[in-house]
Amino acid sequence: MVLCYLIRFLQVFVQPANVAVTKMDVSNLAMVMAPNCLRCQSDDPRIIFENTRKEMSFIRVLIQHLDTSFMEAVL
């Protein structure tokens, strides 16, 4: 449920009017938020780097496609 709230919050920021002001499109938001939401447990820098791209991609897909419309009455 917490993830849904976070994604809903980020979806507000990727609306065109907000992107025009903040310059933070979905890719930039995913880049900033992925390390805070998902973290690789490995100590190997190569594995961490490889996983970082996957983590960013996952967060980007959530921001773009997760249906958070059920939360409109809550927020």
C-alpha cells in the first residue's frame, strides 16, 4: 500500500504541467527514486551497476502504468 501512495505521488509530478516547471520527467524521477525504493544486496559494484538499470526501469514502468485511480478518494 505504501508503494501505491509513493507511485501516486510521483504520477502527479509526471503530469506535463509539472514537468514543464520541475524538468523532472518520468526517467529522471525513476533515476532518483529507484535507489530509495529498491536496493541490491550485493557488494559487487558490477552487479550493483547492472541492477541499477533494472531498478530504474521497474520504477519507470510503475510510474507510467500502475493504476492508482482507486486512491483518488483517499488523496
